[in-house]
Amino acid sequence: MEPKTAIPVPSLYEWAGGMEKFEAWTTLFYQRVAQDAMLEPVFRDMSPAHAQHVAHFVAEVFRGPTRYSDSEGSHYEMIHHHVGKYLTEPQRQRWVRLIQDAADDVGMPDDPEFRSALVGYLEWGSRLAVLNSNTDTISEQVEAPMPKWGWGETGGPYIP
Ligand code: HEM
């Protein structure tokens, strides 16, 4: 019997379609945020580079290139952007809803394994953002490493 060849498991970044896909996703999302009655006031003063920075941050967490931490920020700085913003649970839920709709509309992979990992990350990250926003101090170390996210319990995409 032929031994099974091990197929390397792609990173979430690779499976999603690379940086262009992340940038298209967050660009569409923040265009919609700017038109959303609940979230527009929260993001009214965001920088023109905001959508790109969030794309590069999540791409790096999903094991893509280290563009965010090389030149745009760090995990500590990302947390710092949320501190003292006093975000609410309804705002978080709206953020999660809109970013998932944008994932559908830019054609992010919709297989169960990828979406399980994506939703898990968005729930985790958005809840931390709300927690951090409701304090005025950061307990995280300045040199804290970027988080890393993987496939979780499913272990990888379904490859027949
Ligand atoms: C996985 C979840 C999240 C990630 C990865 C994330 C990431 C980021 C990053 C990278 C920045 C800095 C952007 C820049 O450099 O311009 C930022 C800023 C910010 N985020 Fe988040 N964020 C998340 C969740 C949320 C949620 C749920 C909210 C609100 C409901 C929120 C509100 C904000 C605000 C208000 C800023 C500052 C905008 C400004 O510059 O005025 N974030 N976030």
C-alpha cells in the first residue's frame, strides 16, 4: 500500500487569499462603518490608514507577513488604540456583524473550518478590545508579542 503523502496545512492567511483579500475586506468594512448610525461616531476620527492597519494586523495574526509589527505598530500599540474608548457590548456586536458581512461580500472562504477560526478570532479579539477600552491603563507588556491564530479544533481546511 502506498504511504499517504502529508499535505502541508496552509496558514489562515494563505487560505484566505493573501494580503489583497485582507485589504479588500477591511476597506469594505470601514466604508460601511462610516455609514452605520451606531459605529460612525466611534470611528469618526480614525486615520485614513485605519483599514489598512487592521488588515495588516489580522493578516499577521493569521500567520501572514509581519507588516504591521515591522512598520505600523505592535500588539501593545493596538491595545493602546482602544484604551479609554469605553466601547459597549452593542457596539461590539454591530462591529462583529458588519465585519462578517464584509467577509461574505469580498468572497472570504466560507468553508466551515475557515469560518470557525475566523469567527473565533473575531469574538476573542473584539471582546478584548471592549475590555481594554473600559480601562485607562494597559497591563500588557510593551514588548508583548503579536498574537497568533490557527485552525483550532478542526486542525485545517477540509481537503478531500
Ligand atoms: C479583532 C478585533 C479588533 C482588532 C484586531 C482591532 C484592531 C485595531 C487596530 C490595529 C487599530 C489601530 C488602527 C490604526 O493604526 O490606525 C484599532 C483602533 C481602533 N479600534 Fe479596533 N480592533 C478590533 C476590535 C474593535 C472593536 C470591536 C471596536 C469597536 C466596537 C474597535 C474600535 C477601535 C477604535 C475606536 C480605534 C481607534 C480609531 C481611531 O484612531 O480613532 N476595535 N483597532
